[in-house]
Amino acid sequence: MFRLVGVAILLFWLVMMGLLVQEEVLPGLLMQEDASYADPLRRRLDPDESLMGILLGAQRIGASYTALLPHADGTYEIQNATT
């Protein structure tokens, strides 16, 4: 009886470890290249700016300004200012 419970616990643990490795480890190992902003930014054609309000309840307590600036060499600069 105790041996059966031990085997069941071991099998459960092995299955859970396999699922954990499949979900958390394998996707990182199977990636072709490092994750970056490069792919989404390649699809962008125009510079982008956004202004978002920071609210506490209904009261505005600040703002966040973000700008995406392309450079001539194909790179981008992300600027952010929060007040």
C-alpha cells in the first residue's frame, strides 16, 4: 500500500516536472533569435508619439509622454517622460 502511494507520488511529480519544463524551459531554447523590439519596429513606417494621463480615481495626477524616433541607420530610439 505504502509502495503504491510512493510510486503514485513519484509519477505525479515526474508528470508535473515534465509539464513545467515544456511550458517554461523549452520555448526559450527553441527560439530562433533573441527577443527584441526589432520585429515590431520593422513594421512601423511613421514616428509615433503618445500622451497618456495618470489617474488616481477620477483625479489626474500626472502624464506619461512616449516617443518612438527612427534613426537613419534603421535603429529606433524610445523616449519616455513621466511627470
